[in-house]
Amino acid sequence: MQSFKDSMIDLITQTSTNLPPDVRRAMSAAVESETPGTQSSSALAVIATNIDMASDCEGPICQDTGWPTFEIKTPVGANQILMKRDIRAAIVETTKRGKLRPNSVDSITGANSGDNLGPGAPTLHFDQWENDDEIEVKLLLKGGGCENKNIQYALPAELPHLGRAGRDLDGVRKCILHAVWQAQGQGCSAGAIGVCIGGDRTSGYQHAKDQLFRTLDDLNPDPKLAALEDYIMKWSNTLGIGTMGFGGGVTLIGCKIGAINRLPASFFVSVAYDCWAFRRLGVILDAKTGAIRRWLYRDDSKAPIPVGHGEGFPLTGNEKRLTTPLSEDQVRALRVGDMVLISGEMYTGRDAVHTYLMKHDSPVNLNGSVLYHCGPVVMKDNGHYRITAAGPTTSIREEPYQAEIIKRYGVRAVMGKGGMGKRTLEGLRESGAVYLNAIGGAAQYYARCIEDVLDVNLLELGVPEAIWHLKVKDFPAIVTMDADGNSLHADVEKMSSVMLEKLAAPVF
């Protein structure tokens, strides 16, 4: 199969950069339905523009290009050893081309492999079918931020705001509602969920993720599950969580539920949460040559459906223009809800950097700076670094460190997505700093706000974890936690919990 590797390169590239039509239609409907002028509406405008930018330039939709999961069906007798070899080679090649960010980390040493390979990486599931002249390959790229919001329940259970969930379909309903609620904006809502009822702990999660290979507009063949999917879609969007957790009417764009048998002693409900950057494609290959015969999930004869109108972050004239370094007075004057445009210099820093800064002096001057929770996709051209994807990562992971780092190094603004907790909020108040929420997944949109890469430090931690020194212009974000102790995230969580409680009464 001389064309198999090239076909896998095409599949990986297109999955990373070009959302399928069903997801595009769902996001376009979200843009049209959200209340104009709201924070969620502004976020959706950026997301829509980013989706179109990514397909136009074949750049990663999100800088977190995710964990590759391949589902492969082959004829009896097909050489799976060679297919595994070629898929791994295609992963390496697309990483070199910047279509995938190096995401494979040694769980013991913390070292990044640099090529997305390693024990267990990528995930390959092979199955046989009776079609003897074709191979089917489906690919799901699921990022770490939404992967962290996966959740599994063992029924019966007591659920916050919903009460007792029993071993029946109504107990399943409560679990799914809670799964949507607990994600808030940290999974880059508006999201999609795959659900498995039953199985053991392992097979339940796998079957839940399998549901994400269904299209958003399909119909569940089981009438009871179809009714439950419709219910979850309707009522999840009344919780008021909204895009990025900013509040609003669009929290979920898809719910797909499957069921498998279980042990008498176990009743698991497993939920795989995926973000709006729902990257899933597939191909049918010629079994002899490995060449692509046709694409799955899309009609290749048609151009991608435009989602946005090209304007991106809608400017109102009320934006706060900030130039770094920032003073304490500037920052204390900002309030939750303010939209800011940042120009000047800033630094990236996520998990490994925060751990490092707690134990060592900073290699850069962070006084008055913006510290951006971001692991970018970076290319090197003629000895000069270039950022090709630069959206925010989920900030809550830095909660144990953030307040101390703000205080110790004089950081004036922390920027990421999903918000942070009480410890950081108190640190912002004490030190005179703010939390800025960038739009999760908008990797191409934000990459265009970066004028230059001035330097890099701690590159030995891996490309995503290094400190990248950036020069930016008009980099947009929203103040969601301020120096007066206000938090939009806490407000939305509290309000949505009240709405969740109203859904506690039995339905099924």
C-alpha cells in the first residue's frame, strides 16, 4: 500500500485544520442564536472567524492539537503491522509540519518526545470487516482541556444540586446534566458529549468516546436514548453557562448516548466531553494501494461552509487598550466584563513553568507583565521562531501556584481560559492583578496578533511548556476576575447551579 502513509498525512492534516460540516453547521447556528452584544456572542464571533482562518491556511484550529485516536477497519488478512508503522510515521511528519503540536509526554520523567510518539501514543484501535477491497480509518483529535472534563459516575450516587441519582434512566439523566454543569467554561464550551451507559470502567470510557464519532445531526436508533439526547440538548442550554463559561444560551452543541451491558454489581455512566473544536474526520481507502477513495463526514466536492463573517472580535470603542508593562493603578482600574486589547511584550507559561518558578528564580523579568497560559505551535524558519497557533490553555491547573507567582514576580495580568479559584482571586486582590479570559481554541486568530517571537527560555521543558517571549498587538481578552475580588466564573457557576436544581425532579 504505497499510498497509505500519504493518505494518513492528509487525514491528520485535515482533521487538525478543517472542521467537518456537521460541526460547522452547529457552530454557525450557535453564532446566530446567541444574544448580540454579550460576552458569549463576542466569543462566538472570534471562534467563527478562527474556524474559517484555520481551513483557509491549513493551520491548527486549536494550538492543543490533542491526542490522536484512530479507529481502523481492515479486510481479513490486511497487514496491521505495516499500517501501524505508517501511521506513526505520518504522526511524526505532520508534527514536523506544524499540523500537530508535540503533545506526548513521558509520564515518569515529564520529558516531551517531540514527535507525538511514545508508549501508548497514538491510540490505535483495529477491527476487521467483510469488505475485502476497502479500509476505513477514522480519526479523533481531542485536546487536554476537554479531556480533563471527562467524568465517570457509579450509580447510585448523590449529585450536587440534583440529589440522588438511581440505577435507572432518570439517574443517567441527572449524571449527564451534572457532567455538563461541572465542565463550566473549562472544556471550551460550547461543547459536545459522548455518553456510555454501562460497561466496566474501561469499556465505558471507550464507548463514550466512540459516540463522538457519530455526526451531530444523526438520529439515535434507540427511541429511549434519542429522547434522552433531545432532553439533554434542550435543558443543558437553559443552564446559562454559555460559550467559554461567560453566561449565555449556547452551552452544548451535541449529545450522543450509547449503552452496553454491565455487571450486576456495577452501573457506570461515562461521559467524554469534547470542545467546540470538535476535530473528527475519516477516509475510505483502496485496500491495495492505500489511496483515498472518499472522505467520511464531509462532501469533498463542496467547499467548507463558512462559519463567521470575518470580523472576529467585534470592537465597540469601549475596549481598554493596554500596553505592557502594566502598572498596579492601571490594573486596579479594570473591572469584570471589561474587554481589553493588549499590545507590547508578554510571556507564555503553563504547567511546567509554574512548577519551575516555585523552585527557581525566573529567567525573565515578569514585573508588570502578562503571563499567558499557552502552549503554542511553533515553527522555525531560517533560524527564527514563528508562532502558528496560540490559543489559551485551561488555567485552573495553575491554581496551586498562581497567587504566589503573582506576588513573587510582580505579574499584573494572568491570561488563560476557564477562570481560576478562590486562592488566585485573593491573590489578585492582594497584589493588584487581574485574570484575563482569552477565547479557548482560537489559535489562528490569536497567532495573527503576535508580531514577533523575541526570545525563548526553558526550551528544555518542551515547546508547549517553554517560556515564549512575544511581541503582540491588539491581543483581545475579557477581564473575568478583577483586583476587587469579583469573578465572573464564580457568578456563572452559582447562577447555573440554581438552574440545575430546577431540573432535579424525575423526568424518565
